[in-house]
Amino acid sequence: GHNVWVDHGNGYITIYRSKHTALVSQGDAVVRGTTLFLIEEAKEKFGYQIVKEGEYVNPLDFMAING
């Protein structure tokens, strides 16, 4: 598979994983709404993780904070 790491510059890194080819390359600037992968198959698995200062964070904690 492939993974894309987005460094938010504030201690947070978001990691996205998919078996499909990434549409961004190392060093690309991304903004909200940037397409990272083209997922063409229904029910395709997609991985998502958040890291803060080297420690994994539960993404559900952010959903509770932001609604």
C-alpha cells in the first residue's frame, strides 16, 4: 500500500493509508479539500491515524471535541 503523511506544523501529523496510488508527492503543499488518493472501488479500506509529538492520538477524541 501507500501512505501520505501530512505535517500540520503544530506537533500534529495525520497519516492516511490506502492500497491505491497517492495523488500527492513528498514535499507537496496540501490544503483542506486536497485529494490524497483516488479510491475507485466500493468498500475499499482506508487507514487514518493522528500523531501528536510522536504519540498516537485517538481520532474519536477529536470528533467529540469538534462535534
